[in-house]
Amino acid sequence: MSTPLLSATLIVRDEERNLRECLGSVDGVADEVVIVDTGSTDGSIEIAGELGARVVSHPWRGDFSEARNVALEAARGEWILYLDADERLRPVDRGGVSGQLRGARETAFRILLHPFAGATPFFEYRLWRADPEIRFRGAIHEQVVDDIHRVAARDGRPVSDWGDLELDHLGYEGDQASKHRRNLPLLRRQLDADPNNIFNWNHLARVLIAVGDPAGAEQALEEAVALARVEGSPASHSSLAWGDLVRLRHDRGADVTSLLAEGKARWPENWLLVWIEGNILLDTGMLEEGAACFERLLAVDVAILPEQGVAYDGRLFGSFAYSSLGLALFRLGRYEEAAEAYAAASLLEPDCSEHAAKQALAEARARATP
């Protein structure tokens, strides 16, 4: 049997509703698909077999790395592409993929990931040469980054970005209650083992918000921000925790002026912080300054955003920014300009009747104003 060029690996558990689309998206691109099933009780195993995947059964022990590493051990390909059942590989030319991999000097490629519906993408480590020295680490938010770079240095090979390969992650759609219950103990355990992981502190905070513990969430975000303050160079994902702490404190009425200013100084082009700042300025009546924030967002070249290493809701640079700009202009009495902003928001988000209603109100005020 010839060695497959590309193996796609994923772990599943009761993923029947996702598997057909997921496997369909890699069909014709991957030479083999290896699935580790951690205890499905639905038709996942049957669907996987029907669609040509190779299934390995492995008990769930509360450790995503363990399950993913079982998949890596079973994969026979020269290259590994890993994905989740709730992810979809966007259509791509198989011949182009094969040609790129066969001629590659790289140890690994970072490919584009859209982490939620409507998100701008960022580059993520998802594709690398099969090597026993590259294995996942961490019970949750498992990573291979350190191993990839260690092997790349060992072999004198680069790690490159490949913008023609894109994944869409759909796992944040719908009810997340079961995921929160699963993730909470895993996050606590992982943070006990690695208390310096800012991303995990931020995720813990979001889970605690979802389960009704805002005080615990604020404490987790404070841990994340304290770690971010001593980073050698500000990491892009650290800005997410910073922004979440600003919003949480602002929502409970605290003064976040200095915290927001500190965050902006660390990440002057983090557009989530600009969005947060604009809305806080609107809340405090600083309308011109708030409008300037939304105009900055509308001027962003979204094509260069993947280089920032953080994903944004794409509407920040479109309908959200136009709608908030319209509100600032309306409160300033600049009704014609407000109507234009709401019209632009409505064009981008035609199913949102609120934009059209606000546009009509602004136009009526403009006609009534001498």
C-alpha cells in the first residue's frame, strides 16, 4: 500500500449532525481520514465508515491532547491536517494542494481559520509533516506549536503561511451549555498545571459569565491581565482578555478609563479595543470622539487582518460600525449624515429592520430641521 500524502485527523463524540459536512469538505483533498471516537452513542461511527474514514475507538479521559495524539499515531500520511467535526475546509483545488505539499520545504503551514460565523480569519497551526516528535500538549486548547518549531529548527526547515487553505469553525453556534459544563473542569485542571496561560484564563472567564458567575469571571480576567502586563512583547490574543475585562467593569459601572488607555497603548491597532472605546465614549456623551472610533473601523483594510493573529466579528468593520456611527451623528444633530450611515448598515445587513427604521427616523428629523 502506498503512503498517503495527506492525512486528516479529528476526534468525535456524538457528532452525527456534523460529520457528513465535515468529511465532505475534506473529501478529495485528504488521502485518508482518521477519526478517534471517544464514546459516541449516536450514528457517528457508522457515518464515518460509510464515508470512507478509518475509525479508532478510544475512551474519553478528559484530555483532548491524548485523543488527538491517538489519531496522530494512527495516521499514515506524510502530512497531517487536523480539524474538528464542527469545522469545514473551504473548497480548494486538490491538485494545487498535492503539488504544494510535494514540493514543500516547510515543516508546517499555518492556514486560515475563521473561528466563528462571520469572523475575520487568522493564521493557525493546522498542517505539518508527520513526525513522532510533534504531539499535542494540554488537556484543553491543546497545542503543537512548540513541537513544530522545535522540529523545524532541528531539520532546518521553515514554517510558512498558506492563505489558500481556509477552515470555518461552526462550534459556537447554538446552545453552548453542554460545552460549558464539559470545559469548566478541564480549564480549571489545565490552569492548575499551567497557571500562566492567558488564553485559558480568558476562556475560563467566558465560561463563568455563561454559567452566571460574573465575580469569578472578573477574577479570572484579572489574572489574565496581570500576566499580560509582564509579557515580553504583547501577544495578540492577550488583548481579548484585556477587552473583556474593560467591558465587564464598564457594564457594572466602574471607571475603565485608565485600563482602556493602557490596553490601547499595548495594542494600538487592536480593533476590538477601538470598538469598545467608541461605545464607551457614546455612553459618556463624548460623541465626536466616539464617531471618530467608528470611522477608524470603517477605514480598516480587512485583507491584512490575518497578520494580527486575532479574529474579529466582521461586522465591526461594516454594519456595526455604520450603525454606531449613525447613532453618534444622530445625537449630534447631523441627521442627514446619520441617515446615510444607517442606510449603509442596512445595505450590509438587509435582514435587520432596525437599521431601516433608524434611517427613516433620521431622514424625518433631517426634513423637520430648518
